[in-house]
Amino acid sequence: MSRLGAEFTWLGHSAFHVQCEDGGPAIVIDPWLDNPRAPANAQSLARAARLVLITHGHSDHIGSAAALLKGSNALLLSTYEVIQEIGTEGVPASQLVGFNKGGAVTRDGVTVTLTTAHHSSSLTGADGRPRDVGDACGMIIELANGTVIYNTGDTCVFGDMALIAEMYRPTVLMLPIGDLFTMGPRQAAKACDLVNPQWIIPQHYGTFPALTGTPDALRSLLSQEMRDRLLTPAPGETIR
């Protein structure tokens, strides 16, 4: 089995800090850094990131992005609608890189490609009504050392995950397991079969009682070989 190829620190919910090897950039994914499971060092870790990636426009994924970007040299990579949203909060346009599904952007040796995800993407306005913020996406994150991360974003399982896997051969699959708003363990186990990654990292679980899916439930549904690939860091824990 391959090395992981990067350092992954879970910051609670779907927020992760990823440190590329060999001096590559630090990456923060879906930076809701004051979520109920965020570790004490979430903010300090995230502030050192060069790249900020957001899969979609829900507040539990956009989170602290604007505050994180202001006063830093970090770049935000996300859908055009999400970067427009963040731009209204005073983040300079020079830090905002917008694209769309099927498109790829390379910055600091990291190539990010937006893929399909089946989920909503909205924020609630002052009038209490939701307004759309583009489409939800998954992300293929290709590091300079050859490691390929497939972060599905919030989604249900869908058959074209196999097509994404065929094209990009992910080393690491990051996927939600909490149920209710995303895949639960049953669908997540099928997604693992479709993608057949070398490593599996669950996310979007345990934040609230309503998110009932657990790593143990996912493990019980995986083949024995696949169970050995499941990595379940505690909040604040770094896996290498």
C-alpha cells in the first residue's frame, strides 16, 4: 500500500488542513473553523495555508473563509459564485480564483479540478429566505508528488464516481458519512467500492446528534481489504 503522500489534520466537520510534502503549499478545505468539533489550533493551522478550497456555498463549508483570507496571501479556489460571495466581504479579487465543473486550475504546483456532486448550495439572507450560491461540487486535488485526493464534497453516491476514479485514480478518498444531509455509511461504502482508493478519510459526521453515521458503521460495511484503508483521525490529529 502506498504512502499517504501528505499530512492530513481534521479540523472538525468537513474542514481539513492538508500539508503537501517536500515544501509544497498548505491547503485548507471547507474552512468552518468554529464548528462544534474544531480543535483549539484550527485557526492557527488554517492561517498558514496558501490555498483555500470550498466545495459549495453552505455556511458550514464557507465558514471562516473571508476572515482567513483577509490580511493573508492565501488564494481561494472555488466556483465562480462562491468567490463572488466572498468578494462581497472585502476580500481582494487578486485572491479569488473562480471556475466551474470540468475546469481545472493550477496554483503553486497543485491542480484542482471541479467535479459533479449532488447537493444544494445556498445561504440564508437577512429576510430568512435561502438564495442559491452556485452548484455544489466535488474536487480532484492533484499534488506535485503524484498524490491525488478526491474530496467528494457533500453528496449522495452516484455512478459517475467510477468515471471520476477511472480518469484520476485517486490515492485518497475524502467523503461524508453523517447521513441526513449527505451520504450515510451505506452509500459511502458503495462510493468506496466505485472509487477503490488507496486510503479513505471520512468527514461531515459527529458534528451534531442528527448526523448519525459513524466510522464504525462504515467500516462494518466495507470489505476486509477496504477496512484496512480507512483512516479516522480525531479532531486536531494529524495523519501522515
